[in-house]
Amino acid sequence: MNIAIVVSEFNEEVTSRMLSIAKEKAELMKLKISFTCMVPGAYDMPIIVDSLLQKKDVDAVVTLGAIIKGQTKHDEVISHAAAQALTDLSLKYQKPVSLGISGPGMQERHAYARIRPVAERAVEAVVKISDELKRIQK
């Protein structure tokens, strides 16, 4: 299975670690990472994910990001917009797109605590969804 990974540069101390863990998990699962793309933030992911899903050599896209709460509800707006756009793209192309974006409403310490589980689950999810799609499309 060929996957692409899209990573938010915002909160880079967290997301760079998420990327390392996702790469390790992909290697353990014998997945080929065709593309690794960096974007400024989670809100910026959909346009890159859209382009990746159009490629024949990309079976699924893993997204990685951390949306940490600030003093306003901006984190909620970004999270909801990104999640909806990524869901819409997955449905449009009938290819898995995992939501490896932690938040909203979390503090920085929570983001660090969730690095490994979020990154690993994001990789596992695209494989599980792909397997299930193949099973029901037979």
C-alpha cells in the first residue's frame, strides 16, 4: 500500500515527533510512503490532500497535526473546518484520509502526551479503512 503523509508545521516540536513515529509505524506495517508534505497548519492540509488523492500511486493519506487551545475558540474553528474538509475529500475520492490531528481544546502538555497514540492510530486507520473498502467492494 502506498501512502502519503501531510504534516502541519504549526506546533512543530509536536508534529515533527508525530512524523517520526508515523514513519516507524508505516515501516513496521510494510507501507510505502510515496510523499511527505509539509503545510503551515492543519487548516492548510485539504488542498494538498486533494492533490495527493488524485495520484494513482497514492492509496491513502495520513494527516498529522496538533491544534492547541489558545485564548479564543480559534482552535475549534480550525479543527472543525479541517476535519470536515478532509472527510469530504475522503468521500470524494473513495480513498482513506486519517485524522491524525490532536485537539481542539487541549493544552500543550496534552499534545505531547498524545504524540505516539495519535500518530500510530492515524497510520493504522488508513490500512483498516482500505482493507474494509476492498472487502465490501468485492
